[in-house]
Amino acid sequence: MRLEPGSKFDRYIIQGVLGEGGMGRVYRAFDVRLERRLALKILSAPAEATSEESRRAVAAILREARAAAALDHPNAVSIFELGEHNNVPFIAMELVAGRALRFFVGRPEVPIEQRIHWLADVAKALDAAHRAGIVHLDVKPENVMVRYDDVVKVLDFGIARRAAAFIGAMEGISDEITAISIATDRPLVGTPGYMAPEQALREELDGRADQFSWGVVAYELLTGSLPWPKVETVFDLINAVIHEEPPPLRARNPDVPEGVEAIILRSLSKARGDRYYTMGTLLDELVDVMPAWKKVSLLPPMLPPSLDRASGPGFEGRASGPDKSVPALDFNDTCADSASEPPSTQLAGPRSAPKSTPPVNATLSAALPPPRNEKERSAAVKVERLSGELDDERGESNPIALQVTLASIPSPSRSSPPLDSLRTIVSAGTSQSKSSHRSLRKGLLAGATVIALLGAGAGIGAALKGKGASVQESVTSLVLPVPPAPTAIMDLPAPAACSDAALAEYKVGLLAYRDGIWDQAHRAFERATEADPNCAEAHLRLVMTGHYRYSPSKTRQVFQRAVQIRGSLTERDQLLLNAFEPLVRSDPANEAEYHERLRALAGRFPGDAELVNLAATKERDRDVKIELATKAIVTDTHYSDAWQTLAVAFAEKGQTDEALSALAACLDAALNSVDCVRERITLLRKVGKCDAMASDARLWIARDPEGSNGYAALASSLAAQGSSKAAVEEALRQRWSRLREPERTLKQLYEHGMLDALFGDFVAVEKKAQEHARLVENEPSFDARVRPALLLVEARLEAGDLEKAGEAAAEFLKRKEALWSKLSPDSLEAPVHLFEPRLIRVSRMAGRMTEDEWRAAQGAWMVKVQKAGLVSESMIWSMGIAMPVETQTAAEQALASMPPPLLSKAGPLQAAVRLSGVHIGRALVLAGRAPDALPFLRVATSSCYALDDPFLHTQAHLWLGQALEQTADPAGACAAYQVVVNRWGAAAPRSVTAEAAQKRLSALACKRSGG
């Protein structure tokens, strides 16, 4: 089929043909939903192909394209969507404005240093692809684009190798190549002259075939010619590739650095075993010998991409088909921007100017950078300059002048729309949502919200905590009488000062964020900041997603950049950025102050679904949390995070069925949501429904096949159900293969160590923990350093070596004060803010602390986490008071101060979150209160945390057995002890817990089961 300009294919408006070949055409198109230009490949098989051949070929291309779509790298062209419309398969890809690398071959005005840097970028893209299991197989100058901003993009990942299935029907292919393909079972894929010898010989291929092709491209770009002699036929060219050695590069261009020449010649080795083992190894050597350079503009000045005329100077059109200079075995599926007109303004619509902000008292000012242009000046928040710079509590300059006081938010009514009503809202759509919101928002409208600009030295904490009337009187405030209208996430104003490329990625990220696909959103926001380092909105969003993914230092870097360019943010977004400061810049992360700022924002913007939900996520009053989450859902029924917040609130109240119902509604409302599945897995993990958790883990994998976390959840569920070590390890290996370095190595060491611990190999645990510690020894992050430290300490303690365990614990505790921390959960959901008291306990047990030192350290931890708002009072009591007890007297004294919530009916479930209830149960057993201990210990041992904390989960079974013995249940005690022995009975070098369990099994004359 051929589509004419102006016609519509699914949601895409066709604007012109970019190229065509035997497997279809590539069009320049406009996505009316996301308002961006892209390259749209419409797939079709050659006319002479049978229907079965056509089906197989198209399926193969789509299969490879799905793999390539997972490749997330700034130097690789992105694949946005794969699908079918009216039974016609298509691939939507990034549209690249610039020239093919072919254009620059042989041009002396291109500095050789710049060419080498381009080659390094190509190598980076190939290295990333190979680590993702993707081999390109058609690397050539036509498949590399240099964008107008000098960014290199590699095209056609994962597509060219399958597109040769109908090789004889493609354009530009000689009869000789057709004959070769027909004469062999395996089609010849690639371009003669650039393919590796093993590729031409149809041998098994890996990433080193791409390395050879990269070497050919590098040779040609630096010398102006291919490394092979000129020949008459394709057969002769392939023969040269297989047998002829390339001449030295410096013989053809003396300006090529010797080190670069050596790398390229090695990559062109005939035997792949003589090449670099990986592109990453090649890249490491190339970086070491790359000359310094100053970028030279190689493309003439041009208008922004949305206004470019591709037929004008500086662009090359590729709609006429593949380059014929080299016989090609596949058409050039280009993503080059070569259409003759920009997208219709009727389709895209003018960018809406940001809403004007209210006037602020003229005597005040804001510490904002000057606008870079008139566009930013119109978008900047209009505030005045402060008489001095704000200082934070550490005495450092605080560049954010806007502060929010505690808003007067009225207490919501205690009744919320039932889940059935919310489901009705989902089915009815947006119109009902907005109508329903008008009545629900009335309660919040009554609250007066104060936006204050604090004078120098006033301090953020004092304003938000209300320390003294003098501080409040020292600010000039503005009460805004007219609250904003209800706003769903996708209705927020578009960024006003970002490039078109960054805006497109930002919209992709925002949609994924709303739909509960945070990994995808995070990657899109990263791409947006790469496309435009001055896109403040993308940096703000990257702070929000990066807080959960980056190290503290990396998050602070992103936050600092967002602060520097915040002048183009709306008032709402400036205040949202400010709200994240206590999470990013406090040590530890100050959750309490973060919550107060969010509460103020929710009061200031009561109709903003995102801000209301963010306030709800940190709300301790569960009824208030339900009310706020409901308001967010009514405003934006497709907002995945709001449904998750509602489910969490129900779960915290002990209403598990309601929580699961809310998550089921979430999956109906946010059809692509991954996070709703993750939240349901978290809930199922806590309540011990490990089989259902495994089913949801597989659903997670199906929804996000290239993500790693679904496999982590699957591994945890399999471990909790008693699956073999091999099965659990296989799930983890699938996870590790989807991670990038250095995260891959660190996660593999830690998680493999946890797996070894679960199966009693403490020798292996110690080795992995020590190697992990060595790799992070220069990290300034508490979070990164504490994980291997605790793993090593627990392994030594369980093996009976208290002295060495105490030594390791004390050594870490000595250094911790110099480390920063955001205290976030790790990959297996183990909360690192609970690691420190475990190290303190072991240090005390080993005699490395006096009683006074222990009390001081333990007290300091309790004050720290309580002040930061990290955990509940019950959790702090469990870890700070109940965990350290070792005697009946100590247990009785500790239990006298047990918080009342732990005595309520829902207490055991809530306290057992992340196994903290184990310590309460153990203290009750020591105090002779076994019946009271059983609920805590049963919930903990039945939870699906065996892999997340194998030490505590296994030890909990010993204490459960002791409680069951005290309550005259020998059969139950035997079963509990047997779990310990099955896991650790053959531990290396030994397990003190298993030895204790075995003694009780013998004393009770238990009949052995399991193994």
C-alpha cells in the first residue's frame, strides 16, 4: 500500500515518503496524540512472497524490533511503537534531523578529532546494544546520522538482520547476490564491503561482527576510502573482505593518531577471536587515546526542527531510496528528516503560554537566574529579589527563595466514595470525573493558602515547623482568593522553553508517569534532558523519578541543575521542586518536612490531581489519605499512582480485600500500568500470598518484558514457595541481564549473596559481600555501603563468628557519619534505614561498644528516623527497643513500653511489614508471652520475604517453634524447626540457628520431613 501526504494511518498523519524497499516504505509522519514528528515504517512483503512467507517475515521483523525498542541509549534511534492498523504492521521511530555519516566521508573540512568522537559515539551505541543482546549486522555510514546539534544516532537496530528474508526482491541488489542467497539456506544479511568475514561466510554471529563493520566505517571516515581494493563484482568485494588485509590507515592519512589506527586495525582482524572481546573493551581503549578537540559546526545555521525545510541547505533527502554507491542487501530504512513541509499547525496547535502568576509584594525578590530569552522571560515566575540569600540549616547557600508555609488544610470528611463509585467514574470517563470533582473540592477551597518568601537567615525548617511568631511575622505573604480549576496530569501546561525534541520526550515521559510505568518515564525524562539541557520541566521530573533510582550524589546533581534553570518553571512547578529539597539535600532524607511542603502545595492547588496525591502518599492519617487519594482519582481517573495510594491506605488499615479491589480498579483505569502490578505484589508479599505474587510477577514481566524488576519479584516469590536454588537463580539472572553496568555487577553480587544465604552457603556470602564492599569503597553513599556491610556481618554472625562479625559492624559504624544517605529501599525491598540498628546490636553483642555507647548510638538512630518521618512509632519501637533484648528481664522491661497500636487487632499485620514484627514476637517469647507472640511470628514467617532477608526470615521460624512449644503445639513447633534445618542444616561452615533447631527437633522426637 502507498499512503499519500495528508492521509491518516491510525493516529499518524502522513507527510511524505522517506524511503522504500522490499519490505515496505518509511514515511515522515506526525503523531496527533503526542504531537511529535516521527518516522513511520509500514511493513509489507514482496509481491512474489507467499502469504506464509509474508507472515513469517513480518513477524520476524516485529520480533527483532521489539527487542530493539528496549535499547535505551542517546546514540541509538528510539523505537516508539510497534503495532498493526487494519492488519497492516507498522513501526514508529524517532525522526532524526541531520545528515548521514556518508555525507562527511572524504570531506577535509571535518576535523579528524571530531570524526573520532563520532566513531566513539557509534561504539557506545553498539556496546549498549550488545549488552542488551542486540546485534545490528548492518553498520555502515548510511545507517549513522549526525544530527544538526552534533549528536550521533545509529539507525536500524535489530531490523536489518531480519529484513533480508526476501533478499531477492529488494532494490539495488545484483543478480549475483540474489544467486548467493538462493543457493544457501541462510540468507546473506548486511552490506558487502562492511560485513565481517564470518557474516559473509554465513557462520554464527555475535557482537564482534558489528565491531568489524565499525572498523570498516572508521577506516573509511578517517581515510576517505574503504580498506579493500577496488573491484568489479560483489563476489570480488566479498572475497577481499574475507582474505585481503587492510593497508595501514596512516599510509592514507598521516593525521590519524597511531593509537586510533591500532584499535581500528585490530577491529578489522579476520578471525573474530583476534578482535576486542566486546565493544566496551574497544571503547575503553579508544577513550584513552582520543585526542582533545573543539567541536566545529559542520551544518549551516538552521531554524528549529519544527520549522526546518528538509530540502534546504544542510539536510539531505533520502526519499528516493537507498544509496547506490555500495550494493546493499537491505533497503535503508531511514529516520532522516526529509519531508518538504513542517507539521500542520492545526494539528500541533500553538504552544499555550503559561498562566500568569499573581503579583507579589514589590519589596520582595526571588533568587532566580536571568531569563535566557524573551520566551523564558514571559514564562518566568514574577517574583522580586530577596535582600539576601537564604541559608539552609548547614549554612550553605540555598538557591531556592520560594517557600511554602503550612497551609490551612481543613480536615476532610471521613466518608469517601466507595470503590464501586470509583469504578463507575472509570467507566463513565473524564466528563463525569470533572463534574464529580466540583463537589468534592469544596472542602479544600475554604482553606486559605499562604505563599511566603522568607528573608535571609529565616531558614526553611522554622517556617514549616512554625517555630515562633516572629518568623511568621517576618514574611510578606499573599493569599490567593481564586483557586485553580481541576487539573489532570496530562492537562498541565506544556513546557514553554524546551526544544521540540525535549518536549516530545517530556510528553512521552509524562504519559508513562501518569500510567504508572515509572521506568519508562524515567528514561524519557533522561532523554529530554539530554536533548535540551535547559529544559527545566524535564529536570524537575528527573528529580522526582531519579530519587528512587539514582545515588544520592547523582540525585543532588540533577536537583542542582533544576534549581539553576528553574526560571522557566511555572509557580506550581517551582514550588514542587522546592518540596523535594528536604528529600534530596537532607541527611538523612527528611520525609516529615517533605510531607509538610506537599500538604501546603495540595492546599494551594486543591484541584491538582498530582499534588493532592503526592500529599496523600505521606499522610499518616489513613482516613485523610483515603480522602485525598479519592479526590485525585476523581480528577484524573487514569492516574495510576493515585489508585496505588488508595490501595496502600486500605492496606494500612488492615483492609486487604479493599486494597486488592483498588488495585484491580487501577488495572482497569490505567491499562498499561506496571506500578499497579508492583503495588499488588508488595501487598501480596506482606500477607504471604506467595503463589498469587508469582502470578502477578509474571504479569509484570508480560507488561514490561525488558524491565528487570518483574524478575526480581518472581525470584522472591519462588524463593518464598521453596523452589530450587536453580529456579530462583534463573529468575535473578534474567533480571541481571536487563540491568546496565555498574548497577548490574553490584546488584548481582548483593542478590546472589542473599540467595547463597537463603541456602546456607555463608562462605560464598562472605566472598560476595567483600567483593561488593571493595567495589563501593569510594562511594559516599550510606545506602551503597551498608548493604554489603550488613550482609557480611549477618553471615559471620550466623556462622558463629561473633568476634569477626562485631569487628565488621564496628568498622562500618566508625565511618558512617561521613556518608550521605537517602535511606531508600533496595532492589529486594529491604529498607536500609533498618540496617543500622542491626549493626549496632552486633557491635554491642561482640563487646565493641559499652552499654553507654550502645544506648547513645541506638537513641541517636531512633531520634534520626523519627525526625525524618521515615517509619512509624511501632517500627521504631520494634527495632530500637524490642530487637536488642536478650534476657527475660530485658524483654519484660521493653514490653512495658509497647505502643498501643501494636496491641490492636490490626497491629500484628502492620508491625510485621518487612519483618520488623519478628523482633516483637521474639521479645514476647523471651518474656513468656507466647500466645501474644504467635500472631507476629506467624505473619512474619508466612510473608514472602525469604529472599529479601534470608537471615531474619529463617531465624523467625526458630522463634516461632519456641512459641509453639510454649503453647503446647509440638507438631507446629516441629514444622517450624524443620524449615530452619531444611534451609541451613548443611550450611557452610555452620549455622547456629540450624543447630538450635536441630536440638529442639531431637528433643521433641520430631519426624523429619522435607529436605
